[in-house]
Amino acid sequence: MKAQAPHLAKQFGDIQGMLRSGYGWLKSSRFLLLTIREGQEEAARAWLAKLVESGVIASAHDVGKSRTHPIERAAAIAFSFLGLTKLGCMETKEHPFPTPFRSGMGSDVRALLLRDNPREWRWSDVDGAACGPVHVLIAEWTPKDAGPLISDVDEAVFCVIRVENDPCSFQKINGEKEEKLIEAFGFRDGLAQPVIQRLRQDDGVGLSEARTEAGSLYDDRVVSAGEFILGYRNEYDELTYCPNVEGWTQSGRAIHPGGRFALNGSYLAVRQIEQDVEAFDAFRAANGQGICEKLMGRQANGLPLGWTSNPKKPTSDSKADAFRYRVEDANGFICPKGAHVRRVNPRDTLGVDVQSSIRSTKLHRLLRRGRPYREQSNGKTHKGIFFIACNADIERQFEFVQQRWVRKPGFVNLHADDPLVGSSDPKTFPKALSMPGLPSGEEVSLASFTTTLGGGYFFLPGIAALNFIVGNESASKSPGSEVAEAAAS
Amino acid sequence: MLEIVRQQMICILVPGWDGTTDLSESGSVCNALDALFEEVEVVQFASIALLPARVDAKDSRPSLMLELAIEEGITPYDMLYRLVYHASGAMWSLYSSFWPGDATALQSERNNKLLEKLMAGVSIADGGFIGARDRTARQIKKEQELLQWTRDQARAMKATKQYGDDRAAFALALAQRAFDEPRFDWALDPAPRSYWRGKGAGILAKVGYVLAIFVLYLAAVWLVGAVPRGVLGIYTWLFGAPYSGVQAVVDAVCKASGWVLGVSIRGALALVGLGYLAWLFLVALPAVSKSWRRWLKSVGRELDRPTETWSSWSTYWVGWIVGVPSVVAVVAFALVFIFCPGTIVGAYHALTAKFLGWQIIAFIILAIVALICVVGVLSRIDQQLAAGNWFFHPYEDDVPRAQQVYTSIDYCEGLVVHETAHMISLTDVRRPNGWNAWWIRTSLRIVTLFGRVFFTEGRLGSAPGIHFGHWHIIEEGRRYLFCSNYDGSFGGYLDDFINGATIGTTLAWRWTTLKPRESAAIGQPAVEAPRSFPPTRFIVFRGVRCELKFKSYARDSMLPHMFRFDARKETVDQINLATGLRDALFGERNDSNDDLIMRAIES
């Protein structure tokens, strides 16, 4: 037998906290996109090292310490492939990074594969209009109305793009006590998240409570850790591939003996999506809220369209997420088959039967950690989503969902793009959506509601790997790592 | 029957490509080929790729491969004749570099040479599957026009809001409009169907076909013995006894015929018996016993498990110690029954002489109860160990250079993202080549038979979206070529195979390996380090279940296309939808047809 694979429960201290929690109680969020200026690599590394040392980077262990007194601030750092290279992390020949990450979301070939053409992006992980490629992504979460956590970015070292918080993104609905995340079109967001097996997520609801409320459908959302965290078993029961970088093994920083650089990391597929709220409001005025909900695939308060209980009665997110399509709504009479939510997570819609369909869908789940943002320019307020999807296999997860479900006109034999994030190019397919549940399958014409402003693939390293990247010498080596170091030398 | 399918997918391999012909996308050769395939109408898909030479090959230049997927019922010779002798001369422009300086030769002379060379390089598929069976490119085109017209009409009708919420009335109105449209007169005839999807679709027809063949075979064997005996009898009656030698020969033939007949019948009975046992243990017992079901599932899971664990390792070795001897014993019993039934009869008499009937029955019942108890205990142990976790905890398994895609392959996939995707994979047959090539051929014939007779609705197993998938054993059994065009992305395609056709895919690929090779041209992938197909267990387990290894293996074996022609770009589902709409619009009015029409117009 070879060496044992790491036990997830023993690695929480090395996993960045955003993989364990969406920080639902921290209602302010900001994102910094940093490009390291030419010749400033050392200064950049020093600044990042200082940031890491300051203790703002939360680990999964920090997140799980206490449910009654959760952490009051959190940040995460991720790097694009060019960012890692810029900071001196060269992939090894034997264990290079996956091709999609190396080529970058901003590359031409990814534009083709993601059906993104035409693109008019402000920034990407490959190039950018003003600064060049984005090297580092920093996300921070703070309590509502708190000031920014990271405000001292040296602009002589970094070219910075700031994505600011939308203060209206958390609101109370249906008279509930808790404020919930609402995106710019007025719909609840952040529901239907996968539950990572053996990683109890702490977003305010107890595990047994969530399990009881979802009943037998709870298992539909339980996904193997390896689908999101590198180095663990995935839905194929296989250990997810971990790339390595030069010098890592010799550094002796691996928390798990023999663990490669990417262990406990994840890939982030990031997109800045601007939402045309005016256009959507005009559509709502013309067609009514009911049609808007059909378009989205959920009620504005987050309940499924087929919800039969009293909608005003407070319902837990777990219960609201416990539904399938095939048995009750195979023809899309309630939730159209082309609705946005049904496209991004078709649950049991595809496949030959319910079980195989659920199994197959689990191969393509995404852990969403995005938040709404707001920006002021030319006297106008622009709103949107800073979309972040954590996944361990970019090709099988994010790219598959984008290419084969969301942006595929022929998805489940339809002939139109996604109603919300689909192409605005009228030459491709009509911007229209059928409502099979309405008389004669009525069809509505759609405006272009969203525009993607930028995007990139980032690697979210484990804490030890993060210290290695920023050259943080003060971070202690693990006991097991000395063995690995000795073996390597 | 299999020949019909295999002939539809051919690859023409011409070694010694010198790379002087311009095969750029907008070049004259590719344009001419596009026009040629368009005009001959029977080519549904074509592609060109360069196959790098084997490291041990005498000629290190690559082979030029032309892949053709054509309509049913055309032989490779007819197809190539039609292409080579086409007035456009497109095929000559592709292959002219094999005869440098021969441009001035007579056209007929050139074409003769070319046809001869191409026929020498023809490889008809050793196995294949066609998703949109019984549809021609022309039919698909016409039906797509009907689908598009129906959608446009529906959009216009919805705008008038005349039909309220009556879906049946709406569907009827659409059907009437289609009926009144003269350009769709062709649709009045129902869409043609292959025998196995039409009249032969029932299980009775499929089983009956096999039975009929078997009975005919038995009759033929019986006649081999009966006819000489009859002739000899008539001769003896007419002219008296023949020479003793003739009598001996006839006796031998009769005896041989009787022996073959007996063996065949007992062989069939043994097969039925083995099938019954398989059904009993794999279907019936799991249905009635929860413990058995759970245990069987866990055995399958452990044998398939891609990571090394104590549970998987121990299951595998228990399989060797208990499972394999049991299976060997059953098969040996079946063989004895087939070839030496007297031994079994003797043993039975000996047994009944020693024990009474009720004792034998009691022993069998006790054996079954003991087996169920053992399975129950194993199932219980399984659960207990699961709680401890260590038994199932995985061990590291290094997969070097995983999730890597060569740039030209990535671009090829990106460029056709709105069309059907395409994959060309070239691997080496494992040694001993002859033995493994035989196994591959056998596996592929089974896949082809099942694809032809059972999987007639566009899915191979439960893997959807395959237009054409064909396998070729080339270079005297040394290499293995797989070409396929399909709906979706490469990763999704392989996921479908891993989940939907696990055993078939493992069987088709497990005899191969990937040896180092040079790239065929600048910008084309090379294989620097050898890779093996993921290890299998008991031939059909594991294999493709090792997703990382399997995808890396498949990715590294891939070659980019330099040219591709796709007569129709619709997905298999869209093709089926359009055919269904044709039959629904012009068929009888009922709920099912109305529903299909309304589904077809959804956006």
C-alpha cells in the first residue's frame, strides 16, 4: 500500500474558509483585482506576506470554531496562473496545472469553449485594458456598514480594480428576522448550494435540522469534498488531481506528508456580470412579476415555483431547496425547462432516470461564493454580481455548465440561449423563452439583461501553500514535512 | 448484418505523407473537398488527420487519414469510385503529392492509380455505432426545415393569441398549416425506420431471430448426417449394400453430426442455465433480499473503486480466492455437461445410491441458507467497518500530467463548439498483438451487434449524443484507431461513457496502451511518456471508472483534425425531435402527437 490520502477533518486549518462558508452573517463584501506592476514582484510578495501575517485570511478551522460567535471578518486570496508565475511559482513537469487554468479564462480558446464571443471585457486573467492581466484576487467579508478590511494597497506596486459592496444586497423578506441575500433584479440568491460531504458548513442552520427539513431529498445536494477541494475523493470516488510547483516539496511546508502544492486548494471561476436593472424592471412592468419568476426559475423570495404551502410562512432554505423536476414538472409547466435556475442546476431533468440524473448532475456542481456589487460611473449606478464558483475540475464543472447547459441553445431540445446570461447577439438565436405552462406555450421576447465585464480563473491555495507563495518564512513547517524534506534532499 | 454497419464508417490510411499539400481551412483543397462531399450527398461526416508513425516503423513519415461516415448500403469501393472519379478532381488535389510531378498525366490514368492506392489503404470499421440510424443527410436537412418552419409559424400564431389555452387546437392548427404547405408533401409518408427500430423493435422479434437462426443451424447439422444416411439407404434398397468403406464414412459423418447436434443442444441448455444462474444471483435475489442487494452493490463498488483502499484490495483478493474458483467450477460443470454428459449422469446415480432424495433437497436448501447467512454477515461486517472509516480510506495514487490538453486539440474543440464535437484517438495494441487484437475485434462485434439491434434510439447503453463512433485495428493489429463525432464536450462525452457504457468502454479499450511517438507535424501532439490504460479488475471492472487516468489516457492519445466536413450540424436529440415532429404533424391527431408538437416549438 502507498501513503494514505489526507483526512479532510485533519486539514481544516490548511483550507481557506470560503470553501466552508459563504459568510452569510458578514453582509458586506469587497473584491480587489490586483495586477503586479513590472519589477515590483518582491514588493508585491512582501505586501501579500504582511496581509497573510495580519491574520485576516480565515481558515476552515476558524470558520467552524463557534456557531454562536462566528468570526467577524474574513478574507481570501487567490492567484491566476500568470500571478503564480509572476510570484515565482513554476509548475513542475510531472504535475502541471490543468490546461484551462493555465490558458486562462481570458484566452481566445476559452472564449470559444465558453461560447463567450463577442467579448468586450475590462479585465481578465490573461490581459486587461488598463493594467494587464489580473494576478491576484482578494475577497473580503465584513459586517454590514463596516469599512473595508484592506485599504492600504500600494498602487505603486499593484494596479488595482476595486469591486465595491452593494449595501442593498441584504434585505428582509416576508417579515423574517434575518436579512437575506438579494441580487440586483430582486431575487434571493445563494440558495441551492451543494453540501460538501464531511465538511459541516456553518451558515446558521444545524446539519440535523437541514437534513430533517429536506427529508429524503437531502442527499441530492451532498457532494464529495473532492469536487471542490483538491486532493480528496470526488464523485468518481477518485482523489482529485493536485498540481505541484518547483521547490514546494523541498520546502517542507506540506501539512500532509507528501502532499503536493495544490492540496487543500480549489479553483475559482470568476466573472463580473453587470445587470441591467432598468431593462429588467421595464420587462417586469410589461410582463408582470410572474413571468419574471418563470424566467429566473424561482420565486423572488427564493421558494421554488411549484411551492404549494403558504408562501408567507417563513421557510428554511433547506426545505425550499428540497425539490426535483422530473416527477412533478417534467414538461416545464411550472418551471420552464429553459429557465435560468433550471439550466444551471437541472437536478433530475437530464439522464435516463432520476437516480442516474442526480448522479450525473453532481459531477457538475459549483460552490458559489459570489456577491452583488455596485459601482458608480458617469453619474450612474451600475449593479451586478461578482460571480465566484469554486470547483476542483474547471473543465468538468464550470466550463461544462457554461458550455453545455447555460449557453447551449439546444439544451433539452430547446432553441434559445439562457434568458438571463445568454448572448445578446440577435444573429445567434432569438432572445425568447417559452412558457409551456401558459396558454399554447406562450413565448416572451427578452431584452439583454446582463453583460460580462471580465473574468478569470484563479487558484485558491491552502494556507501553507499561500505562505509558500508569498515567501512567508515565519509560517511554521509542519512536523510531517521534515520527513518529506529529508526524503526530497 | 454487422457488415452493413461497419461499411458505413471507413478510414483510408495512406502512409508516407510528405506534407507538401496545403490543408489550411480556407485553402483550395479543403474547399474542393467540401464541395465534393456536399455534391455526392451520401457522405455524412468526413475528416482528415495525420497519424504519426510508430517509433519502430521503417518510414517515419505520418499517414494521411481520411475518415468517412457514409449512408447505409454503399460499399467502400463504390464510395471511393464516386469520389475519385468526380469531375472536380478534389481527391486528386488531396493526394497528388504522393505522385510528385505527375500532374500532367491523363486524368483517367491518375484516377485509376489513386483508386488503387486508396483501396489498398481502406479500413472498414472493426466495430461501430451510429446514433441517428436510418436517417440520411438529405432527410435530416428536410426535417430540420420542417422543424424551423413549424417554430416560425408557431411564433406568428402565438402573436395573434387566437388559440387561448387549448394546446390541442394549437397543435391541430399547426398540423393543418403544415398539411397545406406543398413543399412538405414528402412528409406525408412516415419517416423510414430501420428494421430493428420498426417491426423488429419488439423483444419477441429480437429473441425470435436468434432462435430461428439456432433452429436453422440445428436443422443444417442434422441434414449433414441425415442426407448421406438417406442416400445410402436408398442406394442399398436399389442396388444392395455398398462397399464397406462407404458405409464407414457415412457412419462417421452421421456420428459426427449427431455429436455436434447433441453438443449444440446441450450448449444452448448450458447457456440458458448459466443465464438463469446470473439472473438468480444478480436480479432475483437482490430483489427479494436487502442484505444480498446491499452486499452485491458493495462488491461492485469495491471492484470498481478507482482508488486503492483496504476494502477494495480485500474484495479483489476474496474475488480471486472465492469468486473465480466458483465461476470456474460452474463453467467446468457446464463444459462437462456439454461434452461428457455421461460423467454427470454417473455421478448422479452414485449420489442417489448413497443419499435419499429428501437428503439431497435438504442439503441444497441448507447450502442456500448458508450462502445467504454468509452474505448477511459480510454485509454486516461491511457496515461495521464503514463506521470505522479506515477500511475505506483511500491511498495516494499518483496520476502524472493529468488534465492536460494539447493546444491544437483545445482549438479544434473550441472551433466546433457550436457543432458536433469530434475525437480521433490513436493508441497501440498491447502485446501479444494478435491475441489482444482478436479480443478487441470480438468485443467490438458485440458492441456493434448491440448497437444495431438493441440500442436503436440514439443511445449506446445510456450514453447519449453519439453520431458515429468507430474503431479500427490497423497496421496488422499493432495500432487501434477510434474516431467519433458526438454532441457535447470531450469531457462530457467521456463522462457519458464512464457512467453510461462502463463495461463496453472498458472492454473496447483495455487491450491498448500508449507508446511514445513523435508529432506528425509542427503543432501536432507527440507522446513523450508512455501511458497505460487504467488497470482493470476481472476484465470489466475499474478501467474507465478511473476518471483521471482514463481521461488523461484518452486526451494524450488524441490527434487534431486538419479538415472536417459535417453534412448536418444538428444534435442527435434535434434530429430525433425533427423526425418525431414530422410523424406527429402528419400522423393521426392524438394527445401524444399534440404534446410532441408543442414540445418541439418550445424555446
